[in-house]
Amino acid sequence: MREIQTKSTSRVTAQATDIVLRQTDSIRLIFRPTIIDNVKNKEAALKGIFLYQKKSKKAAWEDFETIPLSSVKGGEGYKLEIKTAELLQLFQELTQLYELHQKEGVPRGQKRYVQATPQLEQLASLSDSDIHSFSNANVAVGTSLLSKLLVWATSLDDPSPLIERLVEINPDSLSKLNAALGMQSLKNALASWEENECISDEEFWQESLTKHSFVLEQVFSWPTSIVKGKAYVGGKNVFNQDGNIVDFLLRNRLTQSAALVEIKTPMAPLLGAKYRQTYNVSTELSGSIMQVLNYKHSLQEDFQSLTGRSGDLFDSLNPQCAVIVGNAGSELDDPAKKKAFELYRHQFPGLTVVTFDELFDKTRQLISLLESEPRVEVESDDMPF
């Protein structure tokens, strides 16, 4: 089957792609079919016209003024020969249009139809139980097929027919699928951390936390969403210099309150040299804290000019701040180091310092919680006394 395109011409008609029966550089014979909603005879769902066109080799095919049959005089007539191969082609393609009408009725708007391969037609004809049995027996094949179907679904220009089918699915099944997708996203984020925790490229972690935004949203105890990564928060002078770019601008989804997040890398040191019975903090840690506090000050000062007419996007009354830096598990290997780090990071009201391994451990704990079996309380008739 060739590709068929249809376009509505009225509430009850749709014109289909021309069927080219004969063509050279200068002439062609086509049949232009129209699908109709025939209330008198549902099976008689097609009508059309033959067009014999002639043009110069470099010109485009154009419709032309025709001579009406009513102008034929006595002793005159029209003769149009259809060759055997052309007649067979016309029969086959009109049969496909009749089948299309039988399945779809008169298509609305603009649609495109492409014939499925025999293998795909066979797959579509399988029952739910057949597909279930086949996929269980061939997990790798089923997974590959599902992946390709999802890629196709996300590339659709008009997903409405697919949405209509999804609505017909049992709500419990959709809930299970949604839960499974969420769980897999959590596991993918955790696997990414475990494979790349030694990477010292800040841009990599910027992209990773953007991709796994739900991990970043666990920094704060309230529901957040990313407004923008690499967000400009003011600070430029009259020479258009010294602009402040924070790694992530977030907001509270309920109150619209802004939050600023500055990231370093898991390889950035948390502590510096030992000082008597304790330790200094590293330049990376102290510098990133001062940096995000400066961004907060800049955002509050320039809030009106930054938001303009989008003042409802977020609120800057008291932006919360966070710094994601270092790896506590690999660096804080004795009690004195842990004490120095904890004493320092809790000295800044409205600012959270969290290490990368702490952040991703929250994801690990969430996975564990979701996968744990629910406790079943067993009633007992035994009295405590």
C-alpha cells in the first residue's frame, strides 16, 4: 500500500491522495478519489474523477479547466482507454480506500496512513494473552519492541488517537506502569551516581542533576521544581560585566518561594589542613557558600528588573540556598573531620550544605522504602494481662 493522505473537504467528505495510473515527463493520468459518508448506501463510500494532464517538462502538474460532458454534441463523445495494469492498480488502491473507510469512517482533518508490514499486522492481531505469553518467553525481544514503540509514540505529531487508546486501559494498569517508570528513574539516577562518583567535571553534574531533577529536589524539605539551570540572577554593571549565574534556580511549588543551588563536584575537598585539634574547611566549600550567598543578595536586589512582567514566576522574599559539594563517605574518615564539617555547615541560617553521597543516599533510601513489603498487622486475641 502506498502512503495515503486524506484531508477533510466537508463534514461528510475527505479527499484522498491522487492515484497516478500513467505518467511520463509531460503527461499523466490520475484518479482523484473522495471518501464520503453515504447515508443511503454505507458501502458506496467512494467517488472520484479521472484527470488527464499535460505539461511542459519543467512545469509543475496543475489542475485545468475541463469541458463539461453536457457540451458534447450529437455524433461526438469522449473515449478514455484504461490499460489492464492501470485498471488492476486502480482496483487495488480503491479496495484499500474502501477498507480504510470501513475501519476509520471519513477521516477528520489531515491524516496520513501507511500500510503495516505483514509482521506488524500479525503482531497487531495477537490477543492480550498471546502477547503476554510471548513477552514472558522472550523478555529481550519484548523489551526492544516496547522501546521502539515508545520512541514512535513520543515522535507523533498528533498523539490524540494514542491518548484515546490509553484512556481505555484499566486505571490500575496505568498506575502500575507509572509506578514502575518512577522506580526505574530512581534506579537509573542511583546507578549513574555509582558509576560516575569520581568524575570531577562540574558540567557533567550540572547535566546529570538536570536530567534527574527529582534527586535535586530532595535537597529541601518542601516540594520544589527547577525554574532554570544556569540562571542569571543579576549583578551586571554598566559595562555589562560581572553577571551572576547560579547553577540552579528552584522554587517552592506551593508558595513560589525561590531557592538557589550551587554545585561543585564529588571530588571537591570539604576540609583543608589540620588546625590544632580541628580542621579548616576547604577553599571550595567556603568559596561556594559565599558565592551562593552573593547570588541570593543579587537576586533580592535585582528581583524587579529580572522578573519584569513575569513577577508571578517565583518570589524572592527570603530565598533559601544550598551547596552540593564533595563526598563525605570518602573524605570524612575520622571523628575529628566529621565534627569539623558538621560544626561548620550548620552555622548558616537559610543555607543547606549537602554532599553528593548524602544526596544520592536519599534516593537509595527512597528506593528501599518503595520496594519494601508493607507490614501486615496480625490481630491477636492474647491479652497483655
